[in-house]
Amino acid sequence: MITGNERRRRWSDEERARILAEIAEPSAVVAEVARRADVCTSLVYRWRREARKAARVSGFAPVLIEGAVAASSPTAAASYEPGLIVVDVKEARVRICAGASSALISATLKALRS
């Protein structure tokens, strides 16, 4: 029986991010990281699962735009066309029409990723 206020610890977004970054290291052991941070291991797994789910839901990927560098490259200058998206994935170069459906773009990039 709990007679007083329930003591429940709250972690800030920064603390969660720090802990998730630690477990993302190649040699990290989740149980050890959780023990050092005084967090239940299952809670760390839940945070990781929620973070992965949130990343998938957004549907956006980071984009790096290289202005002067891309224009000075002979291959980039030769492949530039207005209304065309050029994506280099592994050893493949994909050219996507700006009017292509998001489903087609997604399927193409998923196929190249595997």
C-alpha cells in the first residue's frame, strides 16, 4: 500500500538522447548503460523502440545540398537538369522526375538500399 505520493522519476529528452546515443555505440551493452544511468533496461529498450518508430513515421531523410562543390564537379554539372532529382546510392545513380509519386520514389530507394 502506498500512503504518500508515488515517486516516479522523469527523464528529460536530453537524458534520453544521451542514453540512446550510448547504447548506439558498437561495443555498448544496454544493461551496463542502463545500470550506470540508474534506468530500468526495459525502459531503455522502450525508448529505443519509440525513437525508431518516430523516425519511420516522419518519412523524411536528411538532405545535404552542396552548392558550389556540386556545380564545380564535371559529373554533377553534366547530370543537372531542371525538374530532376539525382540520388547517388552505393554505386548507383538514380534520376527521379520531380513529378514522380512518393510511393514510386520510396519503392525505388528501398530496393537500392538492400
